Amino acid sequence: MVFVDSPFGWHAPVDWKVPAALLGGVAVHSVCSLVACLVARRHGCRVWIDSGLHRSRRQKIWPPKCAGQSNEAGAVWLPIGTATFIILFLGIDTLAQVAYGMEIPAGFLIVAASAGGVLFSRSVRASTPEACWYGRKPV
């Protein structure tokens, strides 16, 4: 059982299922983000995530009107970064206690995978909303 400090001076017991569900959710979100980047890369799609683009598609407005002009496609890396942070600090500490001398190669592998993932995702991000259609009008 995990105890969480409260500003009121009492400790609230938190069952182990809560952190396990949180870590499981972060892991699933990370895998889904990676799969989405792989699928977009494989099919040559450019990605633009914006609520204005979604609204324009629903209202059948062409060209799309995006109020913010900011691509939020980079936000998919937040759960991946969180999972990497957790694995890096918890996993490397555990690995250092179990297998002496393996923490540096494992840490390098985790950091390289994260950096490679970020660089990989930049190749599927669109520079403008119109770049997602490659000059074609949507159906």
C-alpha cells in the first residue's frame, strides 16, 4: 500500500492499483502514439492535429480554417517522454541493483530510442494544414 501526504496532516492510503493503472495507461498511450507515427510514415501521410482543422472537416469547409495555426502533433510525445522518464529512473535503478555494469548501456538505449522517436515524428508532421492533402481536395 502506498501512502500519500496530504496538506491537512493526514495520510491517504492509495491502493497499488492506482499507480499500476496510471503506468499502464501511459504505456498504452505511448504504444498507440508510436504505432500512429509508424503508420503515417509508412503510408506517406503528413499529420496536422488542430481542433480548427477537425471543425473545418466536419463543416466541409475548404481550404480549412485553423485559428491557432499551431500543429499539436508534437503533443503525442508527452506520454512517451513520461514513460521514458519513469523507465529511465526506476528501471535503471533496478538494473543497477540487479546487474552491475549494465545501467549505462541500458540508459543509453532508452535515451537513444526516445531521441530517435522524436526525430522520427518530425518527419510526419505537416508544416501547414494544407500539406496533409498534397494539393488534393478532400472527399
